[in-house]
Amino acid sequence: MLDGLKKKAKKISKDMVLINVAIVLLGLFLVLKPGEAREIICTFIGGILTAWGVFKLFDYFLTRRKTDLSMLSLIGGCILLAVGASIIIAPVILAGMITAALAVILFIGAVFKLQYGVAFMQNESKLWWLQTVGAILMIITSVIAFINPFGSAGNLIMIFIGFALMADGIWDLLSILYISKVLKKAVKKVEEAEEYSYSSDSSSSGRYIETTAEDVSSEQL
């Protein structure tokens, strides 16, 4: 059971590291290319939706038995293909929503920080308050990004969000490393306790066998 928990924790940690590395890279891209970022992101999203729609259409036409469920693939595929193609042709359709979407990503990062803060507090870590303060600051940042006080200066809001995403991703990576270190110590203590319990049981059994053998020998004599 302990091995299963270790594997599961390792997989979750790996996934979180990859997600946060992607967030850091996205933030860096927004800082370096604030002008082109909006259109490129929209085109990328449009490409994903288009590919998803094509996949669903292939799934429908390759399905031999047509059912009500397969009809959903046809309808969904057509919708996804139409939306994706529209975004690729005219990225401005989605451009107005990009800032809000990035603000939501920042808010989700703040929620994760709050969870880390609770985990730190449960493990009696002295850094729990720092993690909680970070979560609050990130919530405030996400609200600022959503409101967009920079007005028509589109590049400034993209740069602001870019720096916020980089700070969010790096902070979470450091938190993951710290939590992994704490978990490794906890697992090590559990393993040591199990080994001690096993050795104690073994020595007790050995003493019992020796005592029983002596008793049997005495009775025979």
C-alpha cells in the first residue's frame, strides 16, 4: 500500500511540475511578445478545437454501428470544427476573452497555493503563513488582471499577466519541491517504524521459540 501511495504521489508531482513549467514558459512568452501573444494564443486554441472536431468526425464515420451516442460525435465534431476554423480565420473573435482566461489561470494558481498553505499548516511547517500570503496576493493579482485597469494599453496588461504567471509557476515549483521533501521524510519515518515493528516481532517470536524448546526439554528430562 505504501509503494502505491509513493507511485501516485510521484505521478501527481510530475504532472504538477510539467503544468507549472508550461505556465512559466507562457508567462515568459507574454512578456517577450506581448503584441503578438494574443493573436498567437487565439490561433493555437483555434487549431486545437479544429483538430478535436476533425477527430470527432473521423470517430463518427469510422463507427460501423450508428447510435444516438455516435450522433453526438457528429454534432460535436461539426461545432468544434466550425468554432475552431472561425477562430483561426478571425482570431479577434476570441481576443477579447484571452485576458479573462489568463486571469482565471492566475486564480486557479492561487487556489493551489491556498491548498499548499493548508498542507504546510497540517505538517506544522513554519512556512504555512508565507504560502497563505502568496495565495492572497495571487488572488488580488488575478482580480486586477480580470478588471484590466490598463485600459486600451493591451501590451501592458499582457506583460503584467506574463510576470504574474512566471511568479505563480516558479512559486508553485518551489512549493512542490518542499512538499516532496516533507513527504519523503514522512515516508521514511513510516518505513523505519515498520522495520522496527517487524524486527521487534521477530525477536519476540525467537525468544518464545527458545523458551518453548527449553520447557519441552525440561519435561522430557
